[in-house]
Amino acid sequence: MQKLSVCVLFGGVSPEHEVSLRSARSVLENMDAEKYNIFPVGITKDGDWVLYGGSDYAALTDGTWQDCEKNRRAAVSPVRGQGLLTFENDCVVRERIDVVFPVLHGENGEDGSVQGLMQIAGIPCVGSDVSASAVCMDKTLSKLVAQMAEIRQAEWLLVTRADFTHDGEAVVALAEGKFAYPVFVKPSGTGSSVGVSCAHDREELLAAISEALRFDDKILIEERIVGQEVEVAVLGNDTIVASICGEIDSGEGFYDYDAKYVTGTSKLCIPARISDELSEKTREVAVHAYRAMGCRGLARVDFFVTPEGEIVFNEINSIPGFTSISMYPKLFTESGMTYPELIDRLLELALET
């Protein structure tokens, strides 16, 4: 029986490049080489595509993968049937690719761009299609969909770079008229809490807006919701499965990038420290949000659960983290599915028509 050929994409021109490398290392180390022909293709920060020629996937996270002597430049051809093209000297080698697993976080990977390339190339892709990926990536769009689906969420205000450049004081006054401090400020199109700040006064709000605008031309100012941070991993196409609920205890003011990946102050509580009834309701809302956004394959849906038992949608991630400390694989592991089994299932879902 012919092995399935899988191209695992990682890295990317994105502020979340390093997180992608960590995720991809975990995926590659848990992917069964007896079942699959694996083609690990890294996208550098400069946008070069490289077929990693080594066998030690720890190189992805120690910074040495780009120096492997067996590396070859690569590209996925948009021409149907051409697959993965690799280049060495004056030779072009074509590799059959049956499915692509984009372990890419943030812009130029999670936002529908890579999904569009694979759609044109006619190559099945793990995860959601172009439109659902774009909706999940752009928080303003996902909030509008959540609103139409009658999913409770935090009150929010959209601010554009043009708005803030034209009259920053008016933007701040509008936010202060709508919300009480503290407020959260976040770029519309980043994940991994990149560019997210909590502002406690006007000075901090101005600084937070400037920081968020470093990453996006659209930003959100949101009311603060006091509650437990609860996440649900969702898996499936037409038949959808929700994991048990997990909870984030950040150990900080909020679950920012450093708390996730740098300081180690956050911890995961699985199952979440909420009642069985609230847990079941949260899982139902997660599936509802997943369907409303048009997701396929996988997503992680994040909520706040208030002391009064209210379930408040925060955001949805169409390519959630797959690092060794990430909630998505851990939730399914705790739900009875091993990491390699999860990878197998995601590849199966990608091949469903």
C-alpha cells in the first residue's frame, strides 16, 4: 500500500514564526514515519521556502534547521498535479503531495492565504478553507459572525489606523465613554496574544493602541470580562466532536505572550474548574461557534466563564498551537485520543470531500 505523502508547512512570515516552529516540531515528532512520507517545509522570515533535509526536529526550535546541508529550496506549485517542487543546482525535482498540514500561526498562513494556494493547486489541506480561515483570523469578522449567531461576547470597539492617526484623542474619548477601565486592546489579526495589552488608564490606553497598531491596521478595544479562561478543542467536518474543557491559570494579569511561551507562569487545568453543567454548555457553545464560522478540521474556541455562570465567547483559532504545552492536543489527549491519533484524524478529515 502506497504511503500518504504529507507536506508539513512551518515558520512563515509572521510575528508568530517562533511559535510555529515549536508547534511543527511537536507535530513532526508525533507523525508516524511508517505511515507517511513526510516533507517538512519551512518558510523563513524572509519568505524563502526550504525543504528541511535533516531528521532531528529539535533543530526547528534550537535555530539550526536552516543550516542543514541537505536542505533544498522548495515551492508548492499552483499548477494542479505538480505537487512540491524542490531545487538543487539546475535540477528540479517534483514530489507527489497528497495533503498539506499547515502548522502556521498568524498572518500569511492561518489567515486563508496558504489555504488559497492549496485550493488553486488542488491539494487537500488540514483545517478550514479560505473564507473560514479569514473569518477566524480577523477578530472583527469573527465577532460579527458571533453576533449574528447570537453568541454572547464582550462589548468591543473597532479602531483603524486612520481613525487613530486622524484624531487619537477622539478615539480614546469614545472608548472611555463606552467602557470603564481596565480595557483590553488587541490587533484584529494576530494570535498567540501578540500585541495584546491591558490598559488601566488613558496613558496606558494610548500606549496599548500604539503597540497594537504595530501589528495591524485594525485593532479592537474590549471591555474586561472577569472570569475563568476556558478553552475547548473542536474536531471534525460534518460530524463534530468537542473535547473536555480546559482552563488557563495565567499566573499574571492576563494570558499574554510571555505567560504562554516565555515566563512559564501559566498553568493548564484539565478539566476546567467549572461545574459539569457549565462544562457541557460551554462545549455546546463551542460547537455552535465552530459551525457558525464555517470551520472544518479543527479549531480551538476560547471563552470566559464568569462567577455568575455566564459563558462569554472570546475568540476562535483555526490553527491552534500544537507545542508541547499547547491546550489543543492536551485537551484531546485528556479526552482519550493520543497525539499521533489526533494527527491521523486531522489528515483523514483533510481528505474528506
